[in-house]
Amino acid sequence: MSAIQMVDLKTQYHKIKADVDKAVLDVLDSTAFINGKPVGEFSTALASYLNVEHVIPCANGTDALQIAMMALGLQPGDEVITPSFTYVATTEVVALLRLTPVFVDVEPDTFCMDAAKIEAAITPRTKAIVPVHLYGHAVNMEPILALAEKHGLYVIEDTAQALGGSYSFANGQQKKVGTMGHVGCTSFFPSKNLGCYGDGGAMFTNDAVLADRLRMIANHGQKVRYYHDMVGCNSRLDTVQAAILNIKLPLLDGYNAARRQAAQRYNELFAHHPKITTPFEAAYSHHVFHQYTLKLENANRDELVQHLAAKGIPSMIYYPVPVHRQRMFADFGGADFELPVTDWLTERVISLPMHSELTEAQQQLIAAAVLEFLQ
């Protein structure tokens, strides 16, 4: 049995090696390293996949969030509602733009922003809500969209961990995550469900005017070369990465299906253990399991991590310190927020290896090691 990885990029690559290698060599042969033809092709293909009008590629997922907030005209002091149980990039850009993060708690079962907690956090200075589709599970978007419409707020979806997942509305309508708000943002970091072999990101929207602003800001604020209409930045998806993503995008649904199958195997292996709560999937969410995350009760999580490592099994804690308790947010009063569910989760979650190449034999070995420790 091959060594167990948190994300097995090498095995995945070898399955598509011939196509990827050719695509990369074609880019090298063309020497169109910036804004080459594969970039436009990928934008068109991803827009079709997501059923959105506009996809604007950029350099990474963090840039996507920052550019989205800039394009929506958010100004220093404007408040942005966001979860604290997320990767720091979600709120880092809020601070970078001198906006004010307002943290709300998450649901204990889905790990996602609790829509019921949002309205109490809205003030006259609130301008946007940033729901994060965490670990591959969709946020409950319908009530959030209703609140945003009621209060005239923008919705910026952080889809970095859930590309390819979907959300079902009460009337039966389904939409891909990232396509329901004013703008969706994603990352193509190598470990993502759709990952390239470096950094990459994208924004998507159905608003043509907003799409133009997103493109301009990502390109130094210019539409015509050397004529800069607004302050922007330099954020591009390079051609090599776009060429790789063109190979992998048609495989995304298969990758996600493999992750769901692996999650189901884990669920069966851990079923009914009194110290383990396996991941929850709400009826409205098509979970794509970027992570497979357990909640532990009455167990020493740090010792479990060490126990697994001694057996050659990796694990991760996403996230040991919530964003509102990070030192970087002290000036924003982060520690003043009371988020009991967030604090509770940070003490209990542990993520096990999860990727599209995970085998049943590997999962049995992983589960046996976890259960051995928890007996």
C-alpha cells in the first residue's frame, strides 16, 4: 500500500499525466505565458459549468475576495459580516482594505455561517455578507439572500472549499455554490477539489457591469492599455495553470463523486461510535467534501494526532484558533465577539485524509488507527 497522504496529488497527476504534460508543453511552445488562449478557454468552460455569465480569473483565491470587495465599492469603515470559523484569508482582505469585520457564529452541525445570527449583527454601516461554504458543505443561502435583499447588502460567496457543490432552494431550484450572491470567489490552490499546479483563483457573477469592474481592477484598473480608470492590482491566472485547469475541469464532478464515496465509507467505518460525530449533510446541500472532519467528545485530540502520525497517517486541525482570536484582529475588537459554537468546534474538530484517490484499504487502515486510540 502506498503512503497515505492528506491529499494525493501525485497519484491524481499520474492518471492525467499525458494530457497535462502536453497542455503545458503546448503553452511553452506558444510562449504566450500571460493571457494565452487557454485562459480564455478556461473562463468560458467554467462559466458554462457554473451556469454564470461571467468568470474572471485571477492569481489566487485571496485576491478574488479582495478584488470583489474593491469592485463593489466597499470603503474603509464599512462593516462586513463573516464567520470566524474559516481560513484567515476570508477576513484578512477585510482588514487589508480597512473594512470592519463583524464576526457571527456558525452552526454546530454544518460548520457554516448561522443565518439566524446575521440580522442581529447588521448595523447602518453593514455593507456586505461573506458566507463561506466550508469543508465542501453549502451555507444555507436562501435566508441569507433574503436578508441581503431586505437590508440592501452585497453577498460575496467564498467558494474556495466547495467548487462543484450545489444548493437546493425550497422551491426545488438548484444552483452551484458561488453563483447565488452578487459575486462568487474561489481558489485553485493545488489541494482544492479543482486545483492547479501553483496558485490560481477566479470570480464569477451574472452582473455585466460588476464583471467589467472585476476585470479592470484585476488588471491595474484599466480597460484600455495604459489608461487607468480606477485603482487596481495585478492579479492574473497564468497560461500554464489555465491549461492544467482545462484538463481537470471536465473531471471535477468525478473527483467530487469519489470524495463523496470516500466520505460514505468513512461514515460507515465510524458509525455509532460514542466519541465521534461524523460530518452532517443538510438536505439543501450537495456536499463535495473538501475535508472530512470529525467532531470528538471526551477524547484527547492532540494525542490522537500524535497516535496517527506514529502510524504514518496524517491529519489536520482546521482551525485551531478562530479568526476573531487571532492577534492580527486585536485592533478590530475580535476578542470581544462571543462565538460559543466557534470556540467549541475549534477544540473538537479533526480532519482525516480526503481526496479523490483515497482507497478503501487506506480508509480501513485510517479508521482502525482512530478507533484503536478511542477505544
